[in-house]
Amino acid sequence: MSALSDIYDLETQVESIVVSALTDGGLQAISPESTIELRKERPRVEVTAQLGGAIDTNYTPCPDGVYRHGFYNVTVMLYVLTASREEGQGEESHKFYRAKCREVMSSILTTQAADNIKLRYSVPTGTSGKQTTQEGYEESTLTYSMTFEIKAEAWPT
């Protein structure tokens, strides 16, 4: 059982699952919760989640007698940032990191671990074209649509 504030911090939980999966897959991955020092390293993948809303049409009865939504949609963005071409590895490093992200995300439903939520569905929904930032870094954005549920054992009794 978790505190409601922990349960309803849904974006952070999804970001944590994705960061863990990418890190376990051998990539440097961070979320908005990461330290400033990690945000300077390249290559890296920055993970953000945007909650889309509840998708269950009926409330879930919880052990404490309260009815709550338990299934949600979320959009996850992976910002793949690699060295610039001038630094000598931009193109190949970027292709590798982007491909490796897709590889890891293709099996995220089987590799996830979280206390309060369980991913139920994940599908890639698009990729921005590779762009060169003002600082000269290579960047692509991979987008995924996901559905998750709040685990029954997470709710207060």
C-alpha cells in the first residue's frame, strides 16, 4: 500500500519505468527527476511523460471503499541527444542510440518494474526527423502511446 500522493504521481512512475528499461538496455537515460550533472552527458535519452487521462469508464472499487479511476493513457517522449558531427561521432552514435531505444521499448511490457503501476500497452506513434540543435547536437524525438493500470495492492485499505 502506498500514500495517495505516491500513487497519483503517475508521470514520475512511468518515467521511472522507461528510464530503468533504457538504462538496463545499456543507454544513458534521464528524466526530469535526474540530477543536473546527468543532464550534461551525451549521448543520452531524456524521458518525459504526459498524462492523457483516465480511460476506464467505470470507477475501480478500492479497498478503502472509495471508487477511483485505475486505468490511464500516457504519451511518452524519448529525446535522443548525441554528439555533434563536429565531435566526430554524431551520425553513427545517433543512429545507434535511436535504434537501441526502439529495441528496448519493443519489449518494455516484459521488462518493467514499478511498485504502484503496471504498463498494459505500448505502441510507437512517431519519430521526429533528426535535427541539429543550435549547440550542434543531434536530436530525435521518439513518441510512444501507453496504457497503464494502478495495481490493486497500491490502493490504501
